[in-house]
Amino acid sequence: MKRLTLTIAGFCIAFITGHTQVVKHAPQGFDVLQTAIAHGKIDTIQYASKTVGTTRRALIYTPPGYSKKTKYPVLYLLHGIGGDEKEWLNGGTPQIILDNLYAQGKLSPMIVVLPNGRAMKDDRPTGNIMAQDKVQAFATFEQDLLNDLIPYVEKQFPVLTNRENRAIAGLSMGGGQSLNFGLGNLDKFAWVGGFSSAPNTKKPELLVPDPEKARQQLKLLWISCGDNDNLITFSKRTHDYLYENKVPHVYYIEPGVHDFKVWKNGLYMFSQFLFKPVDPSVFTQYTLLGTPATTNVRNARYPQILPDNRVVFRLKAPEAQRVQVDLGRKYDMAKDTGGYWTVTTDSISEGFHYYSLLIDGVAVADPASETFYGMGRMAAGIEIPFAGGAYYATKDVPHGGVRMHRYFSMVTNSWRRMFIYTPPGYDNAAGQQYPVLYLLHGGGEDERGWSTQGKTDLILDNLIAAGEAKPMLVVMMDGNVGTGGFNEMALKAFENELKNVVIPTVESNYRASKEASRRALAGLSMGGLQTLYAGVSNTSLFNYLGVFSSGWFGGQQPVAEQQYAFMKENATTINNNLKQFWIAMGGKEDIAWNNCQNMMKKLDELHVRYTYSEYPGGHTWPVWRNNLYQFAKLLFK
């Protein structure tokens, strides 16, 4: 497979994969009148509107070679809040753009109707265009369009009248109308486009209440915006919802603001899809820019995530000789004449990943990214969108809090801290005792891991709001006690810290239940070993154990043998006490997978009951977030 990149006026225009060329931006001259080609025609039409109670005007574009003997599909192209039926004509020259595309053989012949989207008797853009009655008139236009304008066009012009041959698109207010009316009337429109859609755009769950129906009926859903447009959040929230619900669409971001430069390019790109066979698998390739990662520091434009989850990194380091991005795999960055280094990665898997910049061989955190304690040091991190990530998304539900609690440990003879999640309503439920999950991080991380990288609060907030988990406290302690976290001395020190310091501190400062049936212990990787060590031998303290991406391995044989000997002697007690002994792995790609399989064989021999689960993804935070999500639903019921 070959790839070719062209640059025109600073824009990446196209790339070639196999034999398919993907045009990514209008070329220079796309909107310039060409006298030597055939031209379409612009006319004014008037139609009786029963909705408004008057005769209304619209413009209509008929393509070059128009014939009344031919049936044409129709695009309804809508203006913004400050315009009327002539706004596109005056600011966007759609007839020139379309004529040029016809001359190049890139467009299916179509009729384009440019209506006045302000459905009221005085529909001129005069006076206070933000007045309530004028804004309401844009919503009223839906009925005018469906019941008056479309029937008129289909009676007076030779047009195809089925939904597959009807498209709607618009800019700004008209973009919101197009999304509202098109997605709200899938029996009428199969092609829908919103360019820089305005705040009148309905919330995504109202736009697309039935994602399966949208997947089946939409030929193309196009959402585009300039990256410096203050209204981009309305486009992004729609894209995020569509991505989460796996509705194919184009999310096209380009350099620009809220103006015709962006909208003309939107028309140029969108119109070429219309009324032709389309391949949704290439939709994610249509964009110039990505979206800044949610893990970027405030106002940082890079790293950017493209719709197919490739990542664009950019760094200014004019004196550096070599720069790489280490994201599990190392990517070489290229320097331009301004001293900026850039690279675009392959598609990156879901969720959270640590990464580093290697500048002349030195690993440093990206100054444009938030940093996280992982790999034994502060490192940059990036959050990759995940269609199945609704369970850790920020939603309009009651939210709990995460509190930092400092305490003095007699085990380590030092001041330490823990983070504690308190569920929604905790402060107002003075008489209520809560069950507690003690949740442990992995090696190279600390007490911050589960609350930041793990999104514990959001996972619990969403589960509790859905009635899928009991309100509970979650205690995220620092498991780094002693040295060499896997040897028996360190494990014993951890057990002492947990039993003799952390649990008493929690139970004396928070309304935490002291019953074993309302205590759980779980952890990932190193925290999973700590759970095995401290949990299996203390089932009178914990009736729920969760072991994520862990298992005894060869170097821990003495400790493991002691554990297995204890289990052999106490299998009946362990089975009777534990309501859940839940073991989860990140599939065969998880570095602890073999250790876990060997451990479970031993548990089977000892007749110790457990439940096993796999979530593919390896030894990574996306797996452990899902582990917490699944495990929390089993607790205290």
C-alpha cells in the first residue's frame, strides 16, 4: 500500500491508499468562475406557504444541461441566522463551486434549493435578528419545508421524490436546522450535513434517539467546523455521541473560524458524496485536523486525535537533533523550518496510555499534556476516545467526591495519604453507614492512579445512578510499603499497613461499615498480589476479593507455596466466607496471563471457588477500568 501526500496553500490535500484517492480539502480556484465550461442557472421561485400564511421566496439552482425530461435528486441548502435565501449566493457562490465540480466530473447532477429558513411573514434579516419570534421562526421552518416547499418543488420540477434522492445541509443556524430536520425526519432525508452548526442544534440524544435506525437509513451524515470557531463544541458533542453509538459519519475539522471560507469548503466536500454509492469505512479519513486530547493541558492544541484514533503530536524544539514519541512503539518525528517536530501515529487503542517524548535520547513528559504518576515517575498521558466508554464518561447524574486524607502511619513511621471516594449524598446522610471497597494500584503507580487514570469516581457515579451498584466508599491507598513490592517482607508490611492503620483510620473518620460482608479488597497487577496475600488469609475481614491482571509467579514461589498451603487447610472457610473471589485478565496479551492461568489451576486443585473474566487489551488501564466497572456491580448485594 502506498501513501502520497500533497500540500497546497499549507493544507494536506489528499492521500492515496491502494487505488482510492481521498480528497481532503478544496484546491485553489475551486470557487473561481471558469468561463470555458458549462454553467447552471439560478432562478427565484415563489410558493404558497400554508404554514406561514403567505407567499414565500426561495432560490433554485438547476445544473448544466438541465432538462425537464430528466429526474433529479435535490439538495436543500440552508443559510445562517443573519441571512436569507440569498446569503449563500452572495457569500458562498455555490453555483460556481458546483459548476466547476460538474466540469471535472465530480458531481452527480442535482437541483439545489436555497430557501429562506426564517418562517414568518416578515422573513427579512432586519432589526434584532436574535429576537425570540425570529429565532422561533427558524424552528417553524421545519413545517414550512416539509409541508409547503418540498411539495411545491416536487410538483413544479422534474425531481426524484424518495428519501434516497433528498439531501439537506446548511451553515451555522442552517446547520442546526439541517441536523434537527434531517435527523428528525429520516423518512424524508438520507443525506444530512451541518457546517459549523449553531446552538439551535438539539442535544445528540434528541437528534438521534434511535442509533440503529440512523445506521440503517442514513447514507451520509456530515459534521464540519473550523477549529477556531467558538461554536465547535456543538459539533463535537454530536460527534462524540455518534462515535459512542457507532453511527457512521464524517467529522471534518479544518483550520478556520465561523465564516464562508469554512462553509464553501464544506459544500465542496459534502456535495461530492451526494447521490452516489458511499463507503462508510472511509468516513474517518475525511478531516484536516484532529481534536485536542482531553488530557491536554488547558488550551494546548496538540496532541490531536483524528477520527480514526490516529494521534498527531507536535512539539517546538528547534535545537533538538532527534525527537521521538514513545507510546509503547517509538515514532520518529520530523522537523520543519520553524523548529516544529510533528508525527502522526497509527490508530491507537481505546482509553488511557502513558507516553514520553524522547528528545535526543532523553525521556521527558510532553509539556502540552497533563502528567500522571506511572512507570515509577511522572509521565505524560493521553486519553483515546472509546465507543464503549460511556460507563466512565462525565454524565448529567449525581456526582460523589474524591477526598485526600493525610494520616500518620506507625508501620512506615511517616506521613502518608489516601484518596477516598464518597458517593453522591454522603454528606447529607448522617445516619448511614457505607460499605467500603479498598482499591489498590499497580507497580510504578501510587494512590493517585485509580482516581486519575482509573476514573473511579465517574465509574461509580454512573453505576450508582443507574442502580447497578450500591453506594459505597472507595479507599485508594498507597500500596508502596517497604521495598520490592513483590517479596514477602513488603507484602507483610502492606498487610500491616492495611489492617492496622488504613482500615482503623477510615472507620474512625468516615461512616464506614465494620462488617466483613460490607468490605471488599481489590487491586491491579502488584495490587492484585497484595489482594491475594492480604485478602485470602483475612476472609473474616473481607468477603469480596478482586484480582485484576495478576497471579503468583515463579520468583514468588515461597510466598505462593505458603498461600497455597493456607488455602488447602482453609478451603472450606474461604469458600464459605467469600461472596465473590473475582479474577480478571486482559486476555492472552496481558503479561500476567500465564501466571494467572497457573494460579487458577492450583485453585482448582485446592477446590477454592472463584469467578474468572477476561477483557481484551493487555496490561493496561482500559482493561482495569472495565474490571472495576464489572466488579463494582457484584459488591454488597
